[in-house]
Amino acid sequence: MIRSEPRIIFAAIAVFVALAGIGASIRGLLFDQPPVFHYGIAALIVGVACFVMLLNSTADSDGPR
């Protein structure tokens, strides 16, 4: 259980990156700033992908100890 704590912390950081991406993409749409919109969408995709990857359990960690 102790080994999975850093993964949970990084997953929480990934959620905040995804939220920042949502905010940046909305700002880019509202103020007609295409680069901000594109970087916001990229941050959203990276944040969600990292969140899923970090919380997805691997085959090595599921075995009995």
C-alpha cells in the first residue's frame, strides 16, 4: 500500500492539469486565442491520460504478498 501513494499524488496532480486545460481551452474560445485553445486541449488530453494511466493497476501489483 505504501508503494501506491506516490501514484495517487501524481494522479491528483494530473487532475489539476486537466482542470487547467479545461480553463485554458475555454479562455482560448472566449477571447479568440487559438494557441491558448490548442495548448489547453493538449493539457486536457495529457492530464486525463496520465490520470488513467496512474490509477490503472498493473498485473505486478495485483498479486498476493
